[in-house]
Amino acid sequence: MKQLKRSYACSARLLFALLLVCMIVGSVYDFQISSFLYPGKESSFGQFFAAFGELPAFLALICAGVLLFRHRGCLRRDWNVLFLIGAFGLILGGVFLSVHEATDNVPAMPAWVPLLVTVFFAAICSAALLLVTSGAQGKTVVRFVLTLIFVCVGTMLLINILKVPWGRARMRLIASTGNASYFTPWWKAGSSLKNQLVAEGVSPDEFRSFPSGHTACAACAMLVSLLPTVSKRFRGKEKRLGLSGALWTAIVAFSRLRMGAHFLTDVTMAWLVTLGLTVLGVYLFYFNKKFFQFVWNLISEREEQSYEEA
């Protein structure tokens, strides 16, 4: 665990430094960067990631539900019904959110398409996780499940709490109207402009630019770097796993810039939110022994020692 801790800490610091640089650059050149990248129309590339870019967060919730259902035997028997409700709630909630977000972002897409895609990848990911965690102790898997839930649910809640009151206008609205005065820097909430234009008939969705929900949910893909904590076969591969998740996040973030949906600071701040919650979640459930032991004693029936602590 000490080696994993050093690896995670090093990766988190490096990513934070890179995102900080992007935040500084965006704070100065946000409008110029989006003006250069946004072609003024939608593309199939952008629509694909608009529909499925957020999938990692929803798949993580579904997989957490599957693992909770599979390993609920090590938890309190008198709470079994609650754990069953929680497990199926995570599974059904993940599927619903995936289909809802895909059809909301791409209205022309039939609901059966994202449903089929979600079920297909959820089945593959869940089966793979059940296979690789087959030799892990219940306590080890529950720690992993709690981290997934904490990061994914926390990310979605925090992003939407910030989005609504911030009211930053999207680049596509600015480009379509040709009114550069609608642009506001990320640190300045645009509620007054939003209220004025919404009253004139502009969709409220055009004022949900900061921060980017797609990027935040896409960044949940970096949680694959926690696989070494539940399966020895991934030991030593945490950096490569995290890099694959970061690559998906970067592609989704770029697609949102190309669609005129967000500015560089929008996607960067969203990534920082997910990174911050991931660091906090890993600290609470992996490295703060007192906190996790308290949670474990609350929900479990007996003491178990995970193989990484043995």
C-alpha cells in the first residue's frame, strides 16, 4: 500500500500541475482558444462524445452496484434489504442517467441506442470486475465500491450545484449571436445576463457552461487506476491505467471545446473537481484507517483483513 500511495500521490501532483497551467492559460485566452477551435457548427465527432462522453461515471455506478450485490454477504445481515435496494438503485440509476444524458444531449438519437450501448459496456465491465475481484476479501471490494460511489455521486452533485447559479454563457451562444459582450471570465458569475436573455426566450441550457459536466464525468474514468487495490494482477500498472482514463477525459474535454459547449477553464475546472474528489475519496477510504474502520464497523458483521494489509 505504501508503494501505491506514493504512485497515486505522484500522479495526482503531476496532473494537478498540468491542470493548473491550463487554468492559467484559459483565464487569459479562454475566448481566443474557443473562437479558434469552435467551427460554428456541430460535428459527428462532437455529437458522439456529447452522447457517450459521460459514460465512465455511469458505468462506475453500475459496477459499484454489481459488486455491492455480489459482496453484500460480508455486510450486516439485518441491513440486507437496504444493501439490495442500494445495489439495484446504483445499477438502474446508472442506466437511467446514461440514457437520459445521451438523449438530452443528442435529441435525434433514439433511446434504444444509448440503452444498448450502456447495457453492453456495463455487462463487459461488470463481468470483468467480478472476475478480477473473485479472490479479493469483502472488505477490500467494499472499500473500492465506496470510493466509486463517493467520487461519482459527489462529482455529479458538485458540478450541478455550481452550474446552475454560475450561469456562464456557452461559446456557441456567443458565436451564434455575434455578441462578444456575452463572454464572461470563469471567476465572474453571469446570473444577471442569464436572467435577461432567458426572459427574451434563450434556452437556460445555454448558460450551463461552467464547469463542464461531460468532462467531470469523463474524468471518473481515471478510477480504473484503483484496480490494483482489488486485484494483484494489476499491481504496478496503476499509472498506465490512470493514463488511459486521463486520455479519455482529454478527448472528451476537446470535443466539448469543438462543440462550442465549453471554454478551456470550464473543462479544466471540471477535471479539477473530479481529481479533488478522487484524492479525497482515496484518502478517506484507503489511507485514513480510522475513518474507514469506523465505516466498516458500522456496515459489516465481522472483521476482515484485506490482502494488501496482510
